[in-house]
Amino acid sequence: MGVTVATAPRTRLETHTVENQPQPFAGRNLYLADLALREAVRREAGDWLDERAIALGALAGSEEVLALGEAANRNKPELISFDRYGRRLDEVRFHPSYHTLMALAMEHRIHDLPWALDTPGRHLGHAALLAIFTQAEAGTMCPIDMSYAAVPTLRAQQDLTAPWLDKLIGGRYDAPLRPIADKQGVTLGMAMTEKQGGSDVRANTTRAQSLGGPAYSLVGHKWFCSAPMSDGFFTLAHASGGLTCFLVPRVNPTGERNAIHLMRLKDKLGNTSNASAEIEYHGAYALRIGEEGQGVKVIIDMVQHTRLGTVAGTVGLMRRALAEAMNHVAGRRAFQKTLIDHALMAAVMADLALEYEAAVVLAMRVARFLGETAPEARALARLAISLAKYLLTKRCPNFVYECLECHGGVGYVEETPMPRLFRESPLNAIWEGSGNVIALDVLRTLSREPAVLEAYAADVALAKGGDTRLDHAAVELMMHARKPVDEAQARSICERMTLLLQGSLLVRHAPRAVADAFCARHFGAGVGLTYGTLPATADAAAIISRQLNS
Ligand SMILES: Cc1cc2nc3c(=O)[nH]c(=O)nc-3n(C[C@H](O)[C@H](O)[C@H](O)COP(=O)(O)OP(=O)(O)OC[C@H]3O[C@@H](n4cnc5c(N)ncnc54)[C@H](O)[C@@H]3O)c2cc1C
């Protein structure tokens, strides 16, 4: 656990007095303090989520939970392959803070809320809560998000997976390895990536041998398998009928540990609290989900939902970084002025705040799309999630870096969360489809499903007449996108489509100062490469005030 400070630290020291330091960050409600998120949640979902979000916001922003997040990342998970007698365990030992965080996340229903409700905007509940919790701790959100995302794939074969659904939806965190019938709740992971191919899952070499009925035996390896203490893993393997999706439980039906060997844990750049393992299946028991040969089609629903998690997780990382930076520049002075009162620092903060506003408005809109049932809306949801994943996750490292620099030297020091946020910041772009893969996915959707492009255009056009720069950019982009797009242009078109969607949402819903600055930055003349280069017409004070006064 982190250091709990009961009495204020001493500031009058023998050699100097400690002064000119910002207010401690802890003790704020991470939802109530976030005006952009609050507005987006209310607009897209109504007020049903408020009570939950306020409760989680208070918890995640408390000194205790922020300290848990720090402790879970300072104390790496440890692989325990064998017990003292040489028998296989294949377990990961986590610091107690990890278990507490997992329990809190499940208590607050981040893993299952949309599946327990029939409310419009229910996936927004997952996305908003995940964004809030991420600000305290990001690593635990990997198993939480995979468990949430597993539900559509479990539902694809309810005759076999009903006990899993029963334990997942409404379940509590129950860490010890036991048959699921004896557990109060379960978590699920996903194992697809192999050494010879991750994006190209058809290159998988894991083999599945039928044992009769839905039961199979798997032999092979997976190069990345996060949260290896999950109760089961969706995995891809070649059966005689082709690449097939399987559910591999940690405990097989006879109550024995399944033959899943944890070979080693990855020594990762960040995401330290979360274990990511290399695993091998040594004749592991598995249940077939869907038909043989339909593996990608079956598991893609899960991937689609985890992509929402990458978007929401990015919003959470951005928010914590921005809120920390705002706290610092509003509480520290240099050259006789508070940092935020220097025109150039205000320009930087306004630019960062603007990017955060655009990220939130898009993330919550995309989450809202996901719950729609009409086929066009579902197709638009797929496209919009890919667009949001592409641009938001890719921008995140530079965003966090700039927030880090706002702190000066202390931002580079591990006592602040900035180094941890920075190390975490590239990850959401890599997993669940790396940048190029997502961009190519978007291109494929545009060429195969022209109706999706028209649905996208109609959504952007809802802002028509609100800003001439946006209108011109939309016409230009649609002319380009309606023709066949060369593969090498995939990133370029993704970027422009995402910015347009963000612009359209901001013009419709954000205060004038925010929408105007965004359109000027992205659709006007001249764009700076670094933060703090908004056009001179931007109303920095108005943009910043939404961060300081919420
Ligand atoms: C911390 C962490 C945890 C992970 N956890 C899991 C997990 O739990 N389960 C799991 O299955 N996987 C997991 N992964 C793996 C992750 O999903 C893969 O690393 C990712 O999908 C990319 O696969 P790859 O590493 O084989 O890279 P490759 O597929 O070799 O790709 C390398 C690069 O080439 C690009 N590329 C690929 N194809 C093309 C193309 N056609 N045109 C242009 N560019 C292309 C990619 O965008 C990427 O930038 C995890 C990864 C990390 C870092």
C-alpha cells in the first residue's frame, strides 16, 4: 500500500520553507470535476448513469484508491510456475492492491453494467466508468474490459456458456483458482496473438483435436495472453474445418488445472500491474464456440467491444494527465505570475483542453452508437469505433508527454503519476488492432459497405451550417472517400474522417469557443505541429475555464 498521510507533512524545514507547490491532487471527484465528460454522458445517455459515475468518481479520486493504483504498479506481478514439491501451479501472484482494485472495479460494475441493463446508451455506462477508473489505475482495466467484451461471444453459444454468463453478469471479484461453479464471479481473457503473427491471426499454428461434441484438445502457444489468472480465455486454433474460436477454462470439467502452461511474464514498458504472459497449451481442454472455420467471425464481436475499452481507456489517461497538469499550472508561480496566467502557458493548456474535449465527445458518442440495434447504426458503430481508436490512441502519448512537461522537472519523477501515464500511453494503440490494421479495416469497410460511408456523412452533416470550415472539409473529404482509396492513404483518410466527426460533434454540442477553436485548428488555415499553436483567434480563457471551474 502507498503511504497514508493522516497529518499534513511539515513545510517549515530547517534549511528552507516548502512553498510554491500546487494543491495535492487527491480527494477530488473525478466525474464531477470533469465537465466535458459530464455533459457528454448526460447528452448521450440521460441521467441514469449519474449516481454510479459520481460514486465511482469519488472513490477513484480518493487518496486511498490513488495510492492503491500506485502500489499495484510499483509491485510487479510474479509468476509462480511450480509449488515447493515441483508440482505445476502456473499462477501469478499479485500485490494485494491489485486484488482490491479488481474487487472495486467489479463492485462498481465496470465489467458488466451494459449487460445487466436494457437502457439506451448502456455501453456508455461501461465506457464512462472505465474512463473514470483508468485515472486511478489502468492495468486492471484490461481484465475488466475483456470480461465485459466477452459477453457477446459467450452469448453466441449460450447452450454451453450459460454458467459463465451467470457468473460474469452480476458477479463479484473472486480471485482464487477454482471451478467456476464454486465462484462468486469470473473474469475472461483472450489469447490470439502467436509468435509468428498477431495481426494476421490466420497464421495461427495452434491445433485443435476433437474429443467429441463441443470438446476439443488444444496444442500450441500464444505469445501474448494478458490477465492469465482469468477463469477462461477465448482463443483461436485450427480445427479440421479451419480457424475456430474456443473457450479454454483454467479448470477443466474434472476439476483439475487445465494444461495451460504459463511460460513467462512479459517485462513490459508500462501496464505493470497487469500480468501479460506467454502461454502454451499442452492438450488443454477447450469448448468450441460457434462452428469450425468461423473463428474470426465469432471472436470479432469481442474484439469490437474491447476496442471501445481502448478508446475509453485513452480518455481516462488523457484526463488524468490533463487534470494533473491543470492542477500544477494553476498552483505554481514563475516570474511573478501563476503559470496558467502566462499567455504562452494558457495557449498550451487551451490546446490540450481542446483535444481532450474532442476526445470525450467522440468517445461517448461512439459508445452510444454501440448500443444501437438498427443494422445501419451498428455498421456506423463499427466504423466510428475504429476511427476513434485510430486517432485517439495514436495522439495519446504526445498528449501525455505535453502534460508531463507542464510540470517541469517533477513531471519526470516517479512520485508523480506522469511517468506511469506516459509509459501506459502507447498501449491502447497497439492491442486490439494496431494503427495500420485499424486504418486498413476502415478502408475495407468503406469499399465493402458504401452505406456505412453515407451513414457517416449524414451524421457529420447534422452540424451543417454551423461552421463553414467544417462544411468545406466535409464536402472535400466525401469526394475523396466515395472513390476507391489507395491503401497507402488509409491513415490519412482515417485521420480526416475522425477529425470531421469530432468537429461535427463539437459544433453541435460544445460551447462556441471550443467548437470554433477546433475548426480553426483542423479545418482552417495553418496548423501548428506542437501544442500551444492554436490560431490567435482562439479564446483560450474560455476553453481553459471549463477545466478550472468544473
Ligand atoms: C501489453 C500487451 C498485452 C497484450 N495482450 C494480449 C492478449 O491478451 N491477447 C492477445 O491475443 N494479444 C495480446 N497482445 C498482442 C497484441 O494484440 C498484438 O501485439 C498486436 O495485435 C499486433 O500483433 P503483432 O505483435 O504480431 O504485430 P504484427 O502483426 O507483426 O504487426 C507489426 C506492425 O505491422 C503493422 N501491420 C500489420 N499488418 C499490416 C499490413 N497489412 N499493412 C501495414 N501494416 C501492417 C501493424 O499495425 C504493426 O504496427 C498484447 C500486446 C501487448 C503489448
